[in-house]
Amino acid sequence: MKNDLAVSLYEVCPHVHGGNQSNHVEVELGLARMDNLRENKATKEISIKYIKMSRPQEPQRSFFHFGNPFRSPKGSHLPPGLLSLLDKFEKTLSERLQKLVPKDKSDILSLSWMKLAMESLSEIHRDIKNLITELEIPVTDWDEKWIDVYLDISVKLLDITIAFTSELTRLNQGHLLLQCVLHKLESNSPDQFLRACSSLHSWREQIRSKNPRVETCRPVLDNLVESLDLPKVRNSAKGKVLMHAMYGAKVATTYICSVFAAAFSGSTDNLLDLNSTVPATLPWAQVFYNVQTTVSTEIKNIFSRGEFTVLRELLAVDNCANKLYPLLQDGFSPAQEESFKHSVSDLRKTAEELSQGLDNLSKVVDDFFKIVLSGRDALLCNLRAGCASPNSVLGRNTDEQIVR
């Protein structure tokens, strides 16, 4: 449980507003309908109860009672061991970000690239888990307001991941229409060709429709940007290391989520620009600037050409459909028969690549969701057990704790 808890803690960069006033925090998770989170495409629902916290008037506090987190920890006389841990994390973060800049820009926003991006987020989360395990920060250092902020941020990540899963499921459902089209085209019957034309028209309309869940991503992204504000850090070398690491993880998460939101919504309105938010003094900053500039520029270029989507595989299928549709609708002459056969073959090939890519991406998005959810569950379990083990340390094995 401790190791599971560790993965949850990186996500929180506490930023508490307000002064000496009652702080009533109500986090409503409600009922979130999940589609296609398992390979059998079954629908499941996650019901998380209301969490209400009401506290008396008290001075504003942050989780770690520390100073300016952007004051270089390397110039703050960190112990060699902690400095080594931070260097290792930041170097690995840079490497993971660098992988997102492909040699060929046309690979950007292919489903394979998006799969790589989501896998990178999961790896960064695991890196944070390992770092917290090595730092061994006592549970007694937790602050209730830090817990409040974490619960709010984690639910935002769950919300946006559910939206992504919903869109992937919607796109994958379109594959059934394409299969229907291809099946009817195996016949030489003009009547079947007309039915195939109708199914192809339905598919074209479906992929151009809007998903309400994806349309609501922007407020969630704005909330994640606000959460990038770091608490002040003082009197804790471990706290400084953790704050720097968590900040890097949250920047990567927020930007990549904005890329997914832009790709799925078909709009650059969801694409965030975090360059001004990330201090240039951070070791991984230049790599991040490069990733953001390269990826965002390519996305904007695609939309500037009037394309309805930036998803490469989906665009490939649509291009094949556009060539085939008039041949089905108006009929074709014997001289066009060879062209017709090539169009059908191309549609079959691109449709299969799209389906496979969507399946692969759905799996890694599901994995990311599980990381966030399991971390949240572990945190709530450890909060219940905290009183029984006041000296417990994050990252230790479950059998070292007393769990009720």
C-alpha cells in the first residue's frame, strides 16, 4: 500500500487560496461512466462517494513548510545523496520528453506517437513513485490542505482520462460501420453497393460529430494549469527535491493532456502553451520547450490546411472513403473497375490500421487511469490508517504499516 501511495503523491502541487477563514472543501466525484476500459469493451461505472472536509478557522498552510521551490536546490547545499536523486530524476525526465520529438514530423499525432506519449506519462509517474520511496517522507509531514488539493487534482485527471476513453470508444465503434461497408463490397450486387454507400455516409458523419465529454476538457485543463503553482519550501531538503520532481511531472502531464484534448476535439483551443510557465533554469526546460514548439506547430499546421482531424490514421481512412464514395453513389464504368478495386483495398488496409491503433492507444490510456485511481485509493486507505502508524514513511512495504 505504501508503494501504491507513493505514486499518488507526485500529482499534488498544493496551492491554497484564502486567509483566516473557514475552509469548506467538498469534492464531488459522483458517478463516472466508463466505456471500453477492458478488452471485452464492457461498460463499467466508478462510483466514488462524496468527500467533505470542514475545518475551523486557521492560518493558511501548505503541505511542506518550505521556501521558494524555484530557488535552485543545487545551490542550497543539498546532501550528496539527495542531489544525486534529483539529478537522476531530471535526467530521466529529459530523456522521456526527448522521445516525443520524432525524426519525421509526419509521425506527430499518429496513434503510435500518442501511444508513446501516454506511455511516457505512465513512466514519469512511476519515476516519481520510485523517488518518493527513496526519499522516505514521513506521513506525519502531511498537511490536510495538501490532501484536499490532491483529491481535487486527481479527480480532474480521472475526468479527463475518462473523456479520452470515451472518444477512443466512439471512434472504435465506427470501425463496425467500415466492416459493414467492406462486407457489402465483396458482392457485385448494385443493391449491396448502394447499402455500402449508405453505411459509408453514416461513418463519415459519425467521425465528424462532436463528443460532449471532450468538449468539456478545457475547464479541466485550466484547473491543471492552476495546480502548477508550487508551494514555498523551507527547512526540508527532501521537500525541495520532491517539489522540483513533482513540478516536472505535472508540466508533462498537463501539456500532453492538452495535446490529446486538441486532437480529439478537432480544435487548437484546447492546446496549451506552457513555455512562459516553465522556468528556463530547470535542467529539462529546454527539452520541454522543444517538444511543445515542435508538436504544437505541427498541430496548428494541420488544422490550418482545413483538415477535420489531426489523427493521421483517421485522416488516411477518410481520404480513402472520399475516393470510394462517389464511385458507390454514382456508379462506375468498366474502365473505372480497376480504380474501384484499388480504392476498396486501400480502405480495408487503412481501416485495419486505424482499428489496431485505437485498440493499442485505449490500453495505455486505461493503464494511466489505473495509476491515478490506485494512487487515490491508496491515499484514502493510508489516511484511515495514519493514526495507527504515526511514524510510517511513504514508500515502505505494506507489512510495515498497521492497516485497519
